Amino acid sequence: MTTNAYPAATGTPTACLPSRLGRRRGNSGFGPARRYGVGMASPVGAPTPASSLPPQGASPRVIRDSLTIPEDRDEFDREYKRALATAAETMELAGVHAMLEQWRRRAWVTHDLEVYQRMMDRIERLRRGEALPSVPVEEVRAVIRERLSR
């Protein structure tokens, strides 16, 4: 059973975070999913305001500083060094740019840890084959039409 890895945010005991889908490993493809261990330190502070999230083309420092999960910063450092080493050998920067864009997007996805945790919990439940409550697409479209007409 998976519980919340962010007790400061929700008051749930620390356990482990479900593995992430499709953890990108540089430009080499998809690597094995990583799981956070028991007793992971809780991030402190409020979610990052959307205005301070890294824009497209942001520098590596800005992207790294916007990562809210400490383990992500460590992994970013390793992948960035690996991408730079590959670029030095091949004289091709496309891999560095792709890696930075992938991490910029991860910063956006994880900036609100409570929302991110709910998403990861939902993914884990779907992996186990649980039937989750859903709303028919026509109801969603009706809500969108209503909001757009205001």
C-alpha cells in the first residue's frame, strides 16, 4: 500500500512515493522507475508560484533551483554532467537541450507537491487495476462550454 511521502503537506505518515512513469535517462531511452525510500525528508515551504517556474529556454541553474524534490536536484546534477560529457565527445548540443527541457517540464509538474502526490497516488492505483471514479467526457465538455461562455 502506498501512502504519502510528504507528511508536512498532508499529515499522512511517511512511506514511499510510487515509481514515476517513464523516467527519462538522458537521451538513451527510458530507464527503470525509481522509488523513494522510507523516511525521506519532507520538503519545506509552500508550492512554488507559477510565475517563478522556469520559462522555456531557462538556464540550467534556474531549472535546477526550481526543482522542489531534493532527490531530483541530485539526479539533475548527474544527468547534466553526463549530457555535457556526451556533448564534449560528440560536439553536439541537442542532447543537452533535450535534457534541460525534460527537467524544465519536471519542475512544472512537481512544483505543487500535494497535487503531484495525488497524481502519483492515482497512477499507482491505476497500475494495480483499481477502478477509479471518473466523469463522462460529455459532462466535462459541458463544464468547459459553460465556463467559456461566461
